[in-house]
Amino acid sequence: MTKITVPKDDGWVNAFAEAASRDERDRAIEIIEARVTAHAGTANASDKRAAAKALFRVLAERPADLVSWARWLAARDSATARELAAVVLTRTYASHQEEAAALLRQLCDDANWEVREWAGSAAGELLNQQFDELYPVVEGWASDPSQFVRRGVAIAVMGAADARRPERCEPLFRLIEPLVFDRAEEVRRNVGPFAVGAMLLRRYPEETITRVRRWAQSEDEMARWNAAMVFVAAEAKNHVEAALEILSALARDHRRLVWMAVSSAARNLVKRDPDRVAPALRAWLADDRKLPAALALRSVRYR
């Protein structure tokens, strides 16, 4: 293919749209690939969104072609193209559900971490839009052999959580529950601190605290780790009393994974509400809770 000159300003979007309208797919990808940054190795998020909008615009009357583009983009070597595929799948899912779900799962398991991010976000957007249809698919991902696909469940839950839709609360927790016991690093980093702490706690606070108490009472180390890590999220500042109650019990667990999580959560809380949290942590210093308390207090100098 002949090398083309790509405009440096917003003119590149028009060039991309023109190539797409003519179904010159390789040329279109070359145009956006020219926008790749050295830092991420892919085009900026704003550029990818602009390209997706252009594609939707020029193929608005050609839905079958848009499906074909989604399939084609997902198979490219270009990470930018695969990220575009994830966005396109949010528009084409309704017309080829089974294939689109399979492609999305493939992208959630991509070797490129940024592609996985875009795929997880797309799964969340789709689960939000097509909750009943996509729910069984995402439910199946929770037992997928790939930790990256299982992680995609946590990201999808974040996208579908909505305080205006309380009926989703229990189904979303059914998706999360198997992941609470999952020891894979990619999964656990995204469950307690993010899917639950940053999103479900905000959208469904009472139900979330009830679940977290249940996990904290489990003998399973991973469940207890997740219960503590919920409170490293900024939203925990609105639940200090419940957090201290739960963390106080978990602080007596001498397994390193658990007490380190307690220390991280306590450190977050004491920074956000020192007047209430610091005295509680000082009381822990007198008994077998002293190690996580000492670490939390030392970090913010509230000894």
C-alpha cells in the first residue's frame, strides 16, 4: 500500500471518514495509526472516539458493513484497530449478538492491556444497554479459564451499576460473588477496590455493606482481603463507622494478605477522616490489631 500523508490537525478525521466511506480499510487504519503516541503505543482516546464517530456516521445507512468492520478490526495486528473494534461492537451487538459477544470476550483476553481496558469498558456499556440479553454471557465469563476475561466481568459490572435501577443490585452481586474468592491478580485488583468499593458501594450502599460484612466473616483469605480493600476507595469516607467495625475484626487476622489489606484501608480512612479514625486505630495498638494500625498511623503521622 502506498504511504499516504496524514493531516496533523483535525483534518485527519475527514481523511479517515473518506477512506471508511470507500471501504478502504487498510488506508483508514493507516490514518489513525499515524496518531499513535510513543507513551501508549496506540492513538489517544479522543482520537479513537473521533474515528469511531466518523465510522458510525459514514456507515449509518450500511449496518451490515459496520458489522463487517467490527469483525475485521478485531482481527487486526494493530492494537488501535482492536480498540476501535470494541467501540464498534457496542453499536453492532444487537444485530449479531452471539458473534459480537465472542469477539468482545476475545478482546477482553487480548495480549495488550489497553485493548483489554477498552473491551472491558465496552462490555460495561453493553451490559448497561442490553442488560437482560448480555447478562448470561457475562455470567459465563466469571468462570472463564482466562483471568483477563474474568477481570472483564468486574469492569462490566462497573458499567452497569445504576442507583436509578435498584433491581440490578442483586444480579450484579451474583456476577461479582465468584470473583471475590478468585486469587488471580488481575481479578482481585479490580474487584474489592474498584468494582465494589468505587462503584457498587456508591450505587447500592446498604446492600454493599451487607455483602462486605458477609465476606469479612468468611474464613477464605481472598474474601477477607476483598472485604478490607473495599474501603481503600474514596467512597469509603461516607461509611467510616461500618468500615471501622468490619476492619476491626479483620485486623485480628494474622495472614499477611489480610492484615496488609486492612492497613491499606485504614490508611485511606485516617487520611480522609483523622478525627474519627485515628483514635480507633490507636486503640488497636493495645492488642493483636496493632500491626495494621501501626502501619496506617505511621504513614500519616497520627501516632
